[in-house]
Amino acid sequence: MKSEEETKKLVLERFYKWIHVFGKKASKRMPIRKFCDYAIKIKKGFIPRKRNAYPLLREEREEMHEFIVEQLRKGYIKLSKSP
């Protein structure tokens, strides 16, 4: 966001005390690790079914792919091998 005033026009007043989290600076760093950070553990031998949960248009798939790549780059999500 360009300024806090512009951000306040987009955010409900009850969220103003957290206005700093809506800025670009805050979105470029990973929040502090907390006890509630979890990994999804998959059972040995699990074979996922390949299917789309929601049908997406080509443009939507491209946007989703860009989002995932960006989140991986920032370190917000990680890929790991199953044990």
C-alpha cells in the first residue's frame, strides 16, 4: 500500500490496530514461528488421488501457479520429501 491512509480506506475500522500487517513490508517476511505451526504428515503408503478440487480457467491456473511460486520463494511454504 502506498500509505496508511490509503490502507485505512480499504480495511474495516475494527482492524485498524493491525493495519501494519496489511502493508507490503510486513508481507515480505515470515511471521515468528509459533507453537501452532504444523506440518501435514502423510501415512506411509498413501497414494493421493489426482483431481482438481475446483475447476479453474487457464488464467486462474496460471495465477495460482504464480502465487505458489512466490510463496515458495518467500519461504512461507516448503516442499519436503515424505519420510
